[in-house]
Amino acid sequence: MTQQSEEAVIRCEGVWKIFGRRASEALEAVKSQGLSKDEIRDKFDCVVGVREASFDVRRGEIFCIMGLSGSGKSTLIRHINRLIEPTAGAIHIEGENVNDVSQKKLRALRAEKIGMVFQNMALMPHRTVMENVAFSQEVRGHDIKDRTQTALRAIKAVELDGWEAKYPDELSGGMQQRVGLARAIAADPPILLMDEPFSALDPLIRRQLQDKFMSLSSEMKKTTLFITHDLDEAIRIGDRIAIMKDGVLVQIGTPEDIVTNPADDYVADFVAGISKLGLISAAKIMEQIDVYTRREGPLDLDSCPEACPDHSLDRLVDLAVSTQQPIVVKVDGKPAGVVTKNALLRGIKGDIGPAEKTA
């Protein structure tokens, strides 16, 4: 996962999208009367696609929006580059409200700042891999030498060297996805919008492309809004995750937060089958060392295995199997907390109650 600053590159503030001829009436009614999605449909013949969505995406962050089909996630992402106009609310890109910009400026925003990768790559069948990848540079008027060099770098980045002269129908599904990713990379936008780009692929190819995407995103410092219906995928690649249901962002947090502290039963059902080993860190399950020593007495630090606060349960298990001593968690070289085998077992179960947390 990437390391990101706190600067918000994308900011959504109270975004609503209601489909239907009476959308304005429906919005007023839902705000004043608190009508449900079904009530809006029955009373106004309107569909609530997004309901008061607010979130930030920080520079360099991979922000995943996860939800089932019909949850509103794809509708929401299409507001970012104004493919869809919101019924209410604002979307800011690097501080500028995209709803207020002219059509000319909007075209420039889409061409220069935002790249899009979808499940259906929409590759041009009459153009080669090279020509498809170089298309964005061609549209901008770059000469053939420059756009060829740019395209070659992007093709190499997604490991399609040697396939430059092939046409889309000569490629596998995974290779076509790589061409789509290369096309977005060649445009070199600071922001990527990705709408279930890997969902139609076989599991092995999907995992390989996830790895490639994460590596490229980190290396090229892209800010990414990533849509998926697969929680495993969101947890694997996301710095933060937003869970969406019926147009509402139910919970936003790190993968660890989502798994260990689900906001409601809906989120809890989603995360029930997720393995905790790679997600929960020592910091989540350790207790402060003074609390431990007051209860258990002095601790022989020299005989205890050591860990860092960000070490996962998986690493802690490896340390714990070879000793009967608790694991000492150190911060800046100083003992800060203790992970007992009991706390480790509770963490594996996903049970990290207050008694096991650091203060």
C-alpha cells in the first residue's frame, strides 16, 4: 500500500444523485421528511443513486469504494470527472469545484489530470497496442516520436514488451487490461479513476494485475479512486476503504479499522470471513507494558521476542511459536507494549476488546 500525505486531491462534499424528472422535489422531501429509497421511488418515481456522500482522497492514496451491485459506487465515481452531474453537493479536484468549470476547462481536466480505467477497456480494435496506448498523446498533438517513446515506457511498465504491433483481438483478457492500464499511464495524469478494472479476470491474473497496479501506483505517485465489489481486493490494495450500501457511505477507514471495528451489522457480515492475519497489527492488540507488569510482575526483556507496532498477526504468530514468553513491542527502541498469546489468539479471531488494546 502507498504512503500518502494529508493533502486532499479529491474532495466530495454532501453529494446527492437522484435520477428522475422530479429529482429536485424528491431531494427536498428526503431532506425534510427523511424518506427512504423505496419511499422516494414510490412517491416521486425517482431513484436515489448517491445519498449525501462526503469523503477525501489524499495525494498518493489508493481509496477503494466497495459495495454490491446497485450500491451506487459506479454512479459516485462518475461524478468525479463530471460524467454525471450531481443533484446536490460539490466535487473538488485540487481545490477546484468541477461543477463550476467551463466545458473547455472540463475537457482539459479530463485530458490532463484524470485517467480512467474501466472493466471494459474499450480498446480500438483497428489500432495496435502501440497505437491504443499512444492515443492520449496523439489527441494532445504530440509528435509521433514523443508519443511513441511515451507509449513504449508505459507498455514496458505493464510488461507487454514485444506486443506493440498486436491488435486487441490477438490478446488475452488480462493482456487487454494491461493495455488499458498502460493507456492511462501514458497520459500521465495525477489522478486515476478505476471502476472494477480487474473484476472479469481469472483469480491468478487478477492478483498479478493488482500487484502490478500497486507497484506502479506507488512508483508513479498516483492518487487513485478504485471501485470494486470484492472486499478482499479492497483490503489488499486500499490505503482506506469506503463501504457503500443503497447510495450511502456506511463506513470509511483503513482495512484494519473496517475489519476490526465494523460500523454496523451490514459491514460486520461483509468482513466476517476475512482473514485477520495480514491486517491486524501489534499496535491493535498489545497492552501497555506497565499494565502488564502490574498484573504479571517484572518482565525479563532479554528473553522475550521483539516486534514493531506495525507487525502483522502473521509475523507475531511466527515469533510466538518458538517461546512461552510474551512478545515485547518496541517503539524507537524502547519497550511500549506486550502481546500475550491470549491477546494473539483473540486477535486472530478478530476479538480485540478494550482489555487487549493499548490506551
